[in-house]
Amino acid sequence: TEGLAIVAPIARERTALGRLVLLGLIAGLPVVPGIWVGALSFTPQLTALLLGVGAGAIAQVIQQIAPSLRPREGTRGLEPVVAFGLAAGLIVMWGTGLLAAA
């Protein structure tokens, strides 16, 4: 989810490839130590703390992105590109859920 929050502010302007790579690293590199800590922790207290931090991060991303999902004045409903993005995201989540269960 962080990728959308990082790219959205610069989506309307030309951006150098190096800057996009740097932003991608900022968004993705913290995942690696997070996976290690999550996989190696066996205490319920640490697990609950880390799940709380993750839920807070998701809530913050939703708070940042939600205003961009509101329809513009004079229109009804979502913009077609926003509706397509939401539908595509749901389909990808559903598909990966099927793969993970298999």
C-alpha cells in the first residue's frame, strides 16, 4: 500500500528514474527486517504489538488516500480509473488468496 501513497503525489509530473528507485527502496526495504522479526518472534506480546503497528500503518495509508477517492463536484460516483483500480486490486487480492491457500 505504501507504493500508491508514495507515487500518487508525483504522478502528474515527470520524475527521474533514480528518484523512483529511491522512493521504491524507501517503501520496500523496511519489509525485509519486518519479515525477519515477524518470522522469528514467538511471543504473543510481540506478535500483538507488531500487528498493531501494521494495522496503524494501513489505517494511515487509508486516511491519506481516501480524499482522492471522492467524486469531483458535478459527478456521481467514482471516476472510471479509480473504480478500475479498486476492482483490479480486489481481484489481485482474491487471486493471491487462492494461490496462498493452495
